[in-house]
Amino acid sequence: MRIIVAIIMCLCFSLPVIAQAPGDPLAAEEGEVITGIVAFEGAVIYVGPDFAYRIVGELPLNGSVTVIGRRGDFIRSWNGQQWLEIAFDDGSAWVYARLIRTSVPFNSIPPTGRPLPRNRDGRVPDTFDLSENICDTWGGTFTQSGSVLSRDTDIVVTYPEMPGANVYSVVVIAPSGSRTAFDSETTTATILDSKLRSVREYGEYTWRVAPYWTYSSSRYGWQQLCLLQTGGTFNRPRP
């Protein structure tokens, strides 16, 4: 019965769907497999969450899929920005979410993808290879110069290069959850102790990294390519 209600909510296009809060009875329970049923003929599968990606197949009408994650949010209507990551062959692929009825509301599915960047003319920059999901190319080693940040001591961190990215943001998360960003155009960034002092928090900090692409000098023009990846942690002791 819970699954039937969830499917009806997912197909109710005239009403806004609000992101599900933890504990929502319609959200997937811990360990529960999220499933989907193909609702339309010609459900094309892509290597990434965008119509610009390479096509890898097609799903049969009324076929069943296992849902891994999503890109985008459903607010009032389907607008091409909502995608589902599904299990496919020995890995995963993506399908436009409008074509699938899911066992939980769309916004309750965990986010796993990001949109492709676009130039001013709306085209994907030629620097990106769309034969594969661009975020699948981002992986490697994360390092930091030390585990303890003491007075007047900065931490230098490194992270993998992502093909096509031209700027990176290292987000340092304090114990309370407040965030401080350190940006770099290379695969090395410096976490400045002087900047963290204004946070006035001590304990374990986590640093995470996201790659971006931009054609603008303004940070507001940055387009995030992949979800944040955790690089490491460090302790900031009291002075």
C-alpha cells in the first residue's frame, strides 16, 4: 500500500512535491531497494544524467529497474532536469525520470548526479568527453600536510584532477556544520588557519572537494560538475 501511494505522488504533476524529511513514511527505509517501472515506450538510457550524453540502450515498457540515485528536484513539473540513476549491466546508467514510476517519491531518492555545464550559448563545452559520465573520470588520491591545525599553521591539501574542470572548491566543515570555502585553480589548495579562527570552533573538521567549470570570473557563474567528495579530517585544538 505504501508503494502505491508513493507512485501516485510521483505522478501527480499538478502539485508541488516537497523534499522528504528524514523519517518520512514514504521515503525508502534503511537498506530498502528502490525500484521503478518503465511507464512509457522508448525510455532511452544514457551514460550520464543529461540528454547530451551518449545513448547506451532503451528500456522496455513495464520493465523493472533498480534505482540508485537521482539528479535534480521535482517541484511543480517535469522540465528535463530530473534524472534517475539505475543499475545497468555491471554498473549504472541514467534515464529521464518522467519515464519511470518509482517506489518512493522522486525527491526522497538520494542525489548522485549533477547537470552538465553549459556555455553562454547553451552548449556543453567541447573540453568534456560525453561518451562516459564525466564524474566517473574523477577519482584518485586525496592528501593533506598534517592532521593537526595549530596556531599560525596552515594545511595544504591535494585532490585528483578532473578532466575539463578549471576551478576547485575545498569546503571545510566545522563541528557545528558551518562551512568555509578555499578555492583553487589547481589540484592543490591551502586551508588557512587565519580564516578558520573567525569560526571560533575547536574539534574535528572535515574537508570536502567539488570540481567546477566556469566561463566567468564571478563565483556566481561557477557550475558544479560533481558532488562533493570527502578528502579528510583534522583536529583544530584550542589555543
